[in-house]
Amino acid sequence: MKFLLSKEQWYALRDDRTNRIIKKNLGDDYSVGVIIDPKISESYALQCMTILTCNNLARWCRKIIIDMPDCNQTISSVFDGNLKNHIQKNMSEIDPHGNFTFQKIDEGKCSLLLCIGDPKRDLTKPFFWIDSSGWLAGYGYCTNSSIEQRSEKNPIGPAFASCLASAFLFSQAINTQDIPKFSNYYSLFDYKQNSNHTVLQNPNIPNTIDIGKICQVGCGAVGSSFDYLLALTSYSGDIQLIDFDVVKYENCSSSFAFTVYDAQENKVETCSKFLQKGNFSVNTHCKSYNDFTNEPNFEHYNPDLILCFANEDDIWTRIQNIIPCIVLHAATTESWAVTFGRHTPIKEWCIVCAFYHLIDAKFVGQCSTGVIEDSNKNTIVGNLPFLAPCAATFVLAEIIRLNMNIIKKSNYVHFSLKNPFSISESHRKKMNDCMCTTQPSNIFKQLHNNTKFFNI
């Protein structure tokens, strides 16, 4: 299918939300050379990191050179055949005017080098690297990774590593800085970080999980990225996708899922395409959450989890008014950060507690990194390419923990993707005057005692 927009028209639309945050246009000058570990054919983590990193880089960097061996993908039924061919096709659909080539890299022609895994070669130019295994994601500059690869197939570590790579390279593209050598590792199992990955927790993750019945409210940048990651697993479950909106060209800058050829398609349908290729039963609802809850058969859904990836029409009070099960939310914030929250009925804060300060005020969008009204009073939301995928990764990590019967005391996480990256967690308590304090506990039990995570 021929792409009809000119180069100038396309980048003006796609990069607008990014440029509103960084106050500049990167243009065609910046280039990234990506060197892939030769063991990629043997490793789910390496394949996953490569797919996700190239996907996210193509959403802001217009010139990428990839040095990788030929191999067949072993990740998911979502992707067919030769891995290199799949990546090349995906990048060209993400950015039809991008300059993406697969060849041996001339170090002198790249603004910065990125190694995924161990490149097994000596490099003369400073380089950044990422690596992952299980819950772990590592990154460093002018050092080497020491993570041992495991055979399990989960995208948590690889997805987080890909977000670290994109954020680091992006920050260097807009403001080149001298950086000392370093190595750092994170465990998304308990949100800890250390320069020595062997001291971090990295328990085994089941390859097959029934994630239960999920009601996903919102299929925008975070929601669609979550569905894309879920499609990289061998998990199963029942998912209700709810969103009234269609994909626009502007959405192609900040999601793992959307390409230019999804434009004008309902977001729920685009997300459903990924999930239906796996083991998921998917129903789509192209409507607002308010309209969804007014459906005659709404009471029969009774999900195990509600995922809140939307912020319109006072969504938080609508969710809490239905006496919900466990609710997970994730959003991007101002200043290059993401937040994640868990809301367990009766035991801890609710989603209204989380967004209480926005409910009575004029809404400006928690999921944005800047809101500006155009001349027609339409809201234009600024965003950065790697934030929503990172937020989606935090949600998937929590779902895996819940299915492993692990409930962390912390129910709120804040992660900054501005170098040097930093992560913090805390336990948020109920607000004394919130609506959740007046909702009787016996009603929650009557409604949800048969749901999967009620006893957690």
C-alpha cells in the first residue's frame, strides 16, 4: 500500500507531540547503529529486545543501521518467518520515510552505537548496551554486560531494556553529554537496582499463564503497547477492549502497536489483531467506558482485573462507582517519567484516591507530558516515544506477579527515564474523605468472591 503523505507532511504530524516536549526538531542528522549479539537465534530475550528496540527507535530516529545475523524468530505467532525481514517490514510501516538499513556498521557514520547483548567484537567508538533475562534489564556505557540468558519466554526484562535504550539515545540526540563508563541493572520483580545484577531478585516466570478475565479501559499509547507486549507471550485469557477512538498519524510516535497503515481504524480493532493471533479471547467495544457500563449485559463480565489506561469523562469515579475488583493504572507524567498504581478493594487506596486532585479541577490529562489547546480549542497532548511502552511494561509485570500469588506491599511506582534513570516505590493509603471509604466491604465480597484474585 502506497503511503500518500510527503516526508514533510508526515514528520510534521508524527513528531509534533514529541517536539512540543523537547522544543526542537531532531530532523535527519542523528543516526544510530545497532549491533546485535550473534547468539540472537538462540535467545528469546535477544530477539525480543531487538524487535522492541528497533520498533521504538523508528518512532523518533530517522536513520538506523542494523548489524544482525539472519535467523528465524521463535517469539510468537504474531511474527512470522525471518526475524530480519519482520523487523525491516515493521520499521517501514512505522515510518515509511525512514532510512533503515541492514548492513555491517561503519562506526564513523553513526552518531551513537547501541549493542543489544554482547556484540562479540572490539569497538573503537563509545557505545551504549542493553541486556536482559527474566525480570532483569541491564544497561551501560562503554562496559560489558554479564547477564546469563535464560530459556523462559517473557517480555518483561527485554521490554524494559528497550525503553532504557530508546530513552538514553533520545536524550543524547537532543543534548549530547559526556558520560562516564557505567553498568546498571534493574529487577522489575521488586523494583530494585544495582551495579551488580547477581544481588537482584530474578525468580523464574512461568511460560504459560492464564491471566484471567481482564477489562481494559483505553487502547491508546499505554493500552496498545500493553496489548503488543501481551502478544509476545504464550499466555491466555479473556480480554474486553474498550475505547471509542480511532488511530491517528500522531499516535504513531508513542506506541509499540500503531503504524501508519492503522490510521482511521478503531484502536480496539488494531489491538485485537495482535491478541487474537495468540491464545486470547478478545471482545472489542468501540465506545466510551460510560456507554460500556450501560450495556444490558455489562454485569455478566465481572472481570478479575480492570486496567485503566484512559482519562476522559471522569473515568476514575465511574470505575469506583461500579464497586470494582483490583484496578491497575499506568500513565506517563511530566518530565520524562511514568507511574504505576495498584488499587486493591477494601485493603488499600482506590483509583479515585489516586486522581483525587484532578477530579474537581479542569481536566488536563494525567497521561500527558504537556497539554496545549490549538486555535479550535482542541486538546493536543505532548508525549515522548518511550514513556507509554515503559508504563505498559510495569502493568504486565504486576499481572505476572498476581498470577504467581505475589502481592507487593508497595502499590505505587515512579520511574524517571531522564538520565540518570531512577526508580522509587511507596505504599499509598486511602484518603479519609474518598468515596471508597463509604463503600461497604460486604458488597465487594458478594460481587467478586469468585474472581481470580479476590483472596489476594
